Amino acid sequence: TFTPRADCSVFTERGDSVSIEPTTRAARQVVFPVRARESGMVRLQMQVDTGGRLLDVRVVQSSGNALLEAAAMDAAQEWCYLPAHRNGRDEGGAVEAVFRFNVIRGAKRDNESPKQTH
């Protein structure tokens, strides 16, 4: 049976597919790996059980940068998940998320490093 984690929002409105709890992405944002020094996109697929617990995370599409993949996977480990609710039953399944990492290069002055966003 699904019981929301104590550290997650109390909003547990669920649909007929597995989802990421709406406020969790904003509250637990991905940390841009400073050593990455390049932009990229990573798509992950998370497998969730009937209780909303994360079972597995896998890279579905990679930018080719292992640091970006690791940062995305670390963020996904911290998120709260909502299992599907169909026909009165909780059901596990998969949900995907896309992570876009952007390095923004501004006017560079001496001894200034590029600005990085995520």
C-alpha cells in the first residue's frame, strides 16, 4: 500500500500512471557538476514499486558525459514518487525525466570562470 514519505509533500493526488511528486523536483534540484564544463541532456527512467519506492534508475539517453549522468541519477534518488492508482489498486511502473545542463558563457574577464546553470 502506498504511504507518502514523511519528507515529501502531503499532496498525493495520483493518476493512472506512475509520476514524480510535483514539488519534489523543485525542492531537490540537480546539482550541476562543476567539473563537467559542458552542456548536455540526460534522460532517465525510474522504476517505482507499488509503495512509491524507487527500485531502479537507468539512463535512457545520454549526453555522453558521465558526470552529467551521475548528477541526474543523484537527483532522481532523492525525489518522491507516486505509484499509479488504477481500478482501486496501487501499481508500480516506470516514469521518465529529462535533465538539461547548460553552461552559460558570459563576457569573460581575467580570472573569471564561465557561469553554469542547470
